Amino acid sequence: MSKNRSMLIIPGNSPKGLQNAPVFYPDLLVLDLADGVPFEDKDSARLLVKEAIGFMDYENTQVVVRINSLQSGFGAKDIEVITPVQPVAFVIPQGSVEQLQDIEILLTESEKKAGLKEGSIGLIPVVDTVKALEQMSSLLNTSPRIKSAFFNAEGLAQELGIIRSKEGDEILYARSKFAMACRVAGMNSFDTSFIDSNDYEGLEKDCFKARNLGFTGKAAIDGRQIDTIHKIFV
Amino acid sequence: MKNSVGREIPEYIEGYGQVKPFGGALANYGERTKTSVKLRSVKPGDNKLVETIDEVLDKVGIRDGMTVSFHHHLRNGDYVINLVMEAIAKRGIKDITVAATGIFKIHEPLVDYIKSGVITGISVNYIAPGPVATAISKGLLKKPAVLMSHGGRPRAIESGDLHIDVAFIAAPTADFYGNMNGVHGKAACGTLAYAVSDAQYADHVVAVTDNLVPYPACPIEISQDYVDYVVKVESIGDPNGIVSGTLTVTKDPVGLRIAKLAAQVIEATGYIKEGMSFQTGAGGTSLAVAAEVRRFMKEKNVVGSFAAGGITGYMVDMLNDGLFRSLFDVQCFDLKAIASMRDNPKHQKMSGSLYGNPHNRGAVVNNLDVMILGATEIDTDFNVNVVTGSDGIIIGASGGHNDTAAGSKLAIVVTNLTKGRLPVVKDQVTTVTTPGETIDVLVTERGIAVNPARQDLIDKLKDTDLPIVPIEVLKNIAERLTGKPEPIKFTDQVVAVVEYRDGTVIDAVRKPL
Amino acid sequence: MKINKTAQAGALESSDVLVTVEPNPDGGIKVELETKRVIQKQFGKQIEKVILETAQQSGAEDVLIKAQDKGALDYTFRARVQAALQRASL
């Protein structure tokens, strides 16, 4: 059984990052087409990620792709282009029941076109809005494809005008709510990433806190964070 | 003929002579005779101080065909090689062999002297990628260059294989009677270790200084009894090119990953222990290994006996933090290292011969437990190339590579598996610098390979969760990413002879097509 | 696929390649690779083949493809050539 302790998020338009990522042995490798890619590079990042998945030595990790939301106008094309190279899952930003329902239809169609069995590609909704947080249980039940969810505190902070801190007191409620909802649904829960990639001690504390709140794993923005995450989440 | 690492070498190389083929790292020990030294004794009242380099050239009787030597402690800030060679060239002298311990970009003027036949031979143990290295690769030098190691050069000098007519020793500080040190003066460089054999064995020894101080120039490193003449020039070097800025541990996540794996190998094989000795290079990944080793040493509360080699501020910090009892320093890389060597008796300098000469009564490398090395290429027999790029152009020389690999108990090569598009692990390296029998472990970001000859290490590592794989697997991963490189085509012209530390020929560099 | 204009994809960053495509008035697909000598010597032919095949598979005709390489691997050449061609055919 694959472990689900860590997800390393790598911008999808940087060949160097795509090539270096597997050496950190993250449980999930998130190739990012959304936040990590500027608007004008969305098309070329999509192609780069598609080609990288077929080419790179990603055997020791579960490759997932964070696509753009459908409302951004890029999401549908992301699904269409990436589905044939069969990532383990798509990560869906601004997860909402409505969007996930639409994606379910698009993805089923794309799988058919690519000759894949229906449901072979999973979905990992990102909870980064207040609405999604309060819809957690229905959100997680939208599709049988959903086995994990990802709590992104930065999105929430933006929406609410929260100023983030390393200690994370300001997101205590959201974290707790998210982690518990995932537990109830029997799903993997990934905590928001720790932003200071040079502060290993802070990261370790943050991992410990998340684990105690009920999270089963954590996102990382730098390969150097993976070992610490694996130390805490076992 | 083929030598014992399977390289095809001519039996006789024009401009070099009869070839003694490499026959194994330990094939060449035993009874040795040092060469005799010719000198002119100095009587009371004799004056050693000379006004100009030109005048020195008269005094030493410079003439066609001579060998002149230099050290590279001033690195890319050195003015002395260029100053002396300019003066020699002006006299219309030809056919000079430059025996320099190191050549850098700043020595570009040598290219013109190579073209005009002033310089027809070069012997060097460190060469930075750049104009002179490229000129050698193009075959512009009349005789093949001889690439040695830091220990091989003093061996060659002491045995008489490399005879030096005049040694020009850049001296950051000197007195009128030839005592020198490298720790004072505006061109301070720390130790003068690489010049010690030159001073002891050359027919004529000249101190070239820009900081003439009242007698005696303490703390003396090279003493007056070896020195014929002292000449003062305006400047021997540019301090900015001599010492590096702050050399720091890499922040590159992949470099750190490699460093961490390397330290875990050291720990798992039992070398993090009381009295351990350790050497690493000054590169970012090498220093990162030091940082990880430091962490293990602190955790286990062990104190090492010594760290050696070119010394950086980072190693000085480890000394001062009590992680090592002493340092052996052959080259100071930064101001912190210079100050420490000057002020701290635990920070010991060592000559090139003491550092790595295989034919003295035991070099410091023999006492090394763990050595961290780099590689431009490494083959599936663990042979390492640091001499030529994958296109066959010269980009370096052994330096201490094959000395420390041979001496240390655990020689670890740390490198990225691929550098950009270039695979580092290959079926065959372009040039062999260090024989695979002296390399124990290869650590890359995509896996670790242990030399099958080291069954003891394999046994110790097999129950760890370290990613240990056969080296062929690493080669295949590299080639899957980069593609299989097309072989580079070479002409038959030998442009450089790669001598192993014992003076046998381990490879020949041919001119690329 | 008709190439209507000049377009680029990729970047001059380490491990990437900047691909510029433009209509080729002389007809056919022409590939121009700019890279380090050490890469050219060992991988030049392989890279040019990857670029050419990618262009053919994309159905591009009459195009001049210039690749300024910074040590990219094959998959990056494929992705950047496809992206540049798509942008030029809009």
C-alpha cells in the first residue's frame, strides 16, 4: 500500500524542479499547473507536465497534477491533456461541490477517450475557502474518486484577511474542522505547507501540531522538508 | 599497450619519453632513493637581495630548455608566473618548461608564449578550466603537458623525475635573506605548502615578494637555507583572486540530499567515531557533507583527530567547536583559514609531500579515515575522471584526488548523477585520473553504489534503508534521462600525460577531433 | 498545422530550452540547435531528431525551429516545441 504522509508541490513549468523532485521520495508528487505557474505559461506548463510524467523516473512516488480550477478557464484543457498520461489523481483548487461534480463529468469523458477505465484517476479537493470548509462532508462525498483532501491555509487566509504565523493559532479552527471531517469520511488529510523551508525545527513543530489535530500528512514546498514530514507522520 | 585500468597508452610518447604504465594503486612502494641537490653555498656577507626579476634571470643563468617552477597558493590572483615568464620571453629564450603546481584563468598570457615556443612544456597538478587548459587540449604545446597529483609532484621532484632549474616562489612576506611566510602581507595566502619541495630541490631558488620585512620574517615557513635570491616586485597578486569569499554550505536541495546520504553512509559504516579523521573539498556539496558529519559527531559526542586538505573557514569552525583536535592544512581557502593557521597551533600546515607523496615514509593521506571527493565522470569500474570534460577538453588535474582516494579508508565520491544533460556515470570515463580500486562508494541523488571490492561496506549497509544499488543501475538511470552519449572522436596526438601519484602513466589525453 | 507567426516557448534557464518557431518561406521543417559544445558533440544528433519528430507529429509544415538549449532533456524539447508550434498556429 502506498503511504500518504507527504505531498511535494513542484511548479509545473520548471524542468529543473520536475527533474529534481523524485530524489526527495515524497509519497505524493504534485506537479502544479495552478498557483505555481503564471498565466502566460499555462499552456506550455501543461505540455511540460504531460511530457515529464511519461519520461521521468517517478516510479517511487504517486504522481498527481494540480490543475487550474474550471472557473479559471484552463481547468478543462488541463484535464483533457493530462488524463492520457494517467496521473494517480488530480488536485482541484477551490474545491466546491459544484466544481467537483462538473469535473467528474469531464474526467469520465476524458478517461473514456484515453481508453482508461472509468474512475482510474482520483480527485483530491483543495479546501481553501470558507464555503468549502463548511461543506466538508458533502464535498468529500461528491465522488468515489476522492480518497484524500488538502487543506490550503494560504487561500483561506487571503479570503479572510488573516495574517499567517508560523505557530498557526489563526487557523486552529479550520485545521481542526478539516482534519476531523476527513477522519469521519475515512480519508487522508494533508495539512497546509510550512512556508519557511530553512526552518527545520519550526517545520517539525508544525508537523507535530498537525498530527495531533488529526492530520495524516502534510504538503511541502521544498524537497528538503520531506524527511522531517516523514519523521512525524508515520 | 594497455595499463591496469585498461587504457591504451603508447610505450613511448614524443616529448615525454618512455612510459611506465600504471600497474595498480599499491604496485609501486618500497625502497627509494632521493635525488641529490646542487647548490651554491652562501658565505657571510653575501647579498641575496636583487633589484629586478631581469637581474635574477642573469644571476641564475636562465637559458633555453630550462624548467622553472611556481606554486599556486595565490590562485587566480597570482601575478608571479606572468611577471617571470614575460621577463623570460623578452630575452628571446625558448623551450622553457613551466612546472607550476596550479594554473588559473589569470595565466592566460602563457598561451601566447606557448604559441611562440617560449614555453614548450607544462607540468601541473591543478588547472582551472580556461585558456591555458584549452590551449593544451588543442595541442598547441610542443610537448605533452604532464598532469600530476599534489602528492605526485613532490614525489617527482624528490626522486629527480622532475628537475627544477629555477624555483620562483611567490612570497607574501619575505626578508632580505630569503625567509618567507604566507600569513602576512597584502597578498597573504596562508601556507606555502606546495612550494616546499621546490625550495628543497631546485638548483636555484628565488623568493619573489611585495612585502620585504626586517629580518627575520617570522613565522618562517620556507627558510633562508633554501633560498638563493630575494627580489622585490610591486605586487605578487590580487588579494581578491587569492582568497575566496565566504565559502558556504550549498542551499541547493539536491546537493543537500546528496550530502545527507553521504553522511548517512559514513555513519552506517561506523566511521563516526572517537578519533576519526576527515577531509572534504571546498565545493558547496562537499561542505554540506561536512555539515551533516558535524551533526552526527555532535549527536554521538565524538571528537575527531584531524581534518585535512585545503582548509576553509567551515573546517576552522569545526576545530574551534572542538569537533576535531587539529587541522592539517595544505592550502588556505579563505581569510579565516589564514588567520587560524597563523594563530592556532592546533592548525598545522603540511607540505605537499607530507600531504600526499606516496614515496616518503608515510603521507598524511595514509591516516585519513574518510575522504569526500567530486567527479566529472565515473565509470562502472569506479574509475574517476576530473581531468577532461565529456568533450575531451582539459578542465582540471588530479589535485589531491588520487592521493586521498588511495590513502583514505573510506573514499566517497559525491556528485549529481547528471549535470544538466550530461550523465556523470558512464561505461567508460573520458580520462582516468583516479583508479576505481581506490574509490569505495559513489553517492548520487538517485542512489548509492558501493564498490564490489568492499564487501565489508556492502555488509554494513545492506540492512539500512539507504538506496543502495549496483553502479550499473545508476548508469542506466542516468542514460535513461540524458540518452546514451555518442562517443567523442579523438586524434592520435597525445596532448597531456596523466601521471598517477607514483609517476606511472594512468592515462593519456588525446586531442579531440 | 499552419505556422502563422513567430512564437516562443521555454526559457533560457538551466535544464530548459527556448524554442522559437517561425514560418519557413523555403518550405519544409528546418531545425537549428544552439547548445554547449560538449552537448552538441554527444547529443546533438539525438536532440535534432527529437525536435524534428515532435514537429512532424504535431503536423507542422514549413517551419523554422530554433532551439537555444541550456541542458534540456528530451521531454523538455518535446514540450517546448509543441507549445511554440501551438502558439504560432493560433
